[in-house]
Amino acid sequence: MGLQAEIEELEEEIASTPYNKATEEHIGRLKAKLAEKKEEFEKRQSSSGGGDGYAVEKTGDATVALVGFPSVGKSTLINALTNADSEVGSYDFTTLDVNPGMLQYNGANIQLLDVPGLIEGAAGGRGDGKAVLSVVRTADLVLFVLSAFEIQQYERLREELYKNKVRLDVEPPRVNVRKKHKDGIAVNASVDLDLDEQTVKSVLREHEFVNADVTIGEQVDIDRLIDGIMDNREYLPSIVAVNKVDLIDPSYVDTVKSDLRDIDVDPDDAIFISAEKEKGLESLTERIWDELGLIRIYMDKPGRGVDYDEPLILTEGDTVGDACEKIGGRFDDRFRFARVSGESAAHDDQQVGRDHELADEDVLRLVIDR
């Protein structure tokens, strides 16, 4: 039996087995085995030249992948937001390659990737889907672009991303596995797990752990447990843009909002736009900025004063040390201390070290050894 056939057989058995406490351990083993088989299949595809993906160099301060089925208006949108020149047409599969464009906002350069339209089966390689998904995995944010008339496509898109190990809008599971030389598998949980301990051990054994200490810091189901063990998933934030709102009748708005609720998207969280008419793009741009968590740091340059025109772009939680590293050169190698004014400082010109956490629109002066 070939590897693809084994995968299909496992998927069929999982789908046909009712989940309950009596079958939990069995299903856990099946899902763990399926994850390993899929991993092996992907490696074979890559080694045979079938999994290289698109070669897109990440540039700028952050990268956003526009995800949507063919003809939802991604190319029109990226052209409206950036300096890209993506071919636009009224037929499916217009975008035949990944088209990067640069959105300039608040002094930041945000790379937008207009990837070819996803179709069902993309995670299995259909329609160059594996190559498309490989681009999505490298992004910092996923922007779903949906037609106002086809909101239901969202669930299919998320499913394709999930199959390709992209986990959206969740934190990585708090699962840690540490190999040891003897004494079998020990499970330590800080919560009262719903999963049976024997199920956890069976899943670990399917992943070839014989002796290990497993620490679980949250309630997990079998899929989250496997995600924590595999440790090769990408965890990305996402937002939803509903396009072509210029084409809908006002009476249809309630239908669109109802469709969004049906897919567990709060209409107030979605951004309604018309890429063709360039409506709602300012709100979308602001939302992209917020979701990326970017901050502006104004550098106080000796002899030249504060540069408010070209801020240093960092991410929320970044420190003075991160700023030094991004600037590079002598500032990183010969750093002595820094002076900070702004929200993160206790007072103007506060003297701080590398570990000081910066805030949006702080003014930073670096003092270095001469």
C-alpha cells in the first residue's frame, strides 16, 4: 500500500469511528499516526521537487498574505493599497504567481503578498495549492478576502490552512516534551485533563517517544496535544475583509452579517470594503497595523535632533536591545546605555539598558562607546 493510500485509509477510519471515552485512546493513536504519515509524505514531495513553493523574499517590516478563492478581488485590492501591478481580470486564476506589493503606513513598509487563489484540496497539492500555502506560512498576518456574495468560502479556506499546519488566532499549546533515558513516559499536568493519561501516553508512543517527561499547562484535546508534540505548526493572527460591498443592495447587508455570524465571525470585527471603488481601505489599513502590533520609535540622532519622518519600526514587546539589533553595526556592538522619552519612560530622558521595553512613539537616544 502506498503512503497516500495509507493516509486516506487512516482519515476514513478516524471519520467513521465515533468519539467517546472508550474510543479516545484508539482515535488518539490514529491521529498521531496520521500526522506522522502526512509529515513523511510532505518530505517525499519536497525531495522530489514537488514542494519547493514560491520563492518570495520577505522584505519590509512585516508581511501580510492575502488569502481567498479565485476572483474575490485580491489583485484589485493589493493594487489599491500598494505599488504592486498585479494583472486583474474577471475570470478565475488570473493571478498565476505571487505578486508582492509594499504598503507604506505610519512610516512602516508592510509587504502584502497577493497569492494565487486557493481552491479546495490546496493542502493536498491541487492547483499549486502547496506552493501557495508555503507562502502563507511565512507571513506575519493572514488577511482573508471574501466576496460579499460567498461568505461561506471562509470555512473552506481555514480548513485548507489548518491542513497545512497553519493555526489561526490561537496561541501554541502549552505542551512540553523532554526526552529521558529510562522510566517510560510521565505525564504532568497543571490542570485536570479531560484526556485520559493513557491516551496521552499512546499519542506520545506513536510519535516514537519511549521515555519522556510530558508537561501540559492547559486543557488540550487530541489535536492540540499532537500540535504541541509536533512543534512544526505556524501560529498566525488573521482578519477578514468582505469585498464587493459596492455591488450589494442595502437590503442584503443583514444577510451578509448573518452569513458572517454563521461562520463565527462577528460582523463588527470584519472590515467591509470595495477594492474596485477604494472604499473602506483606510479602516483596513489601520486594522492591519493594529493586528501586526507594530510600533514607531523616533530616533534622537546626535547633532540632528529627533527624526520624526522615518521612524524605526519594531513590534510590541520589543526592547532597546531589539532596536540596537535592528539598527546593527556599532550601535549593537558598542552599546552603553539609552535615554528614552515617551509612554514607556518614567520621565523624559530616562536612562535605561538593553532590557527596557519600548512603546509606540517613544523617542530613543542610544549612547555608545567611541
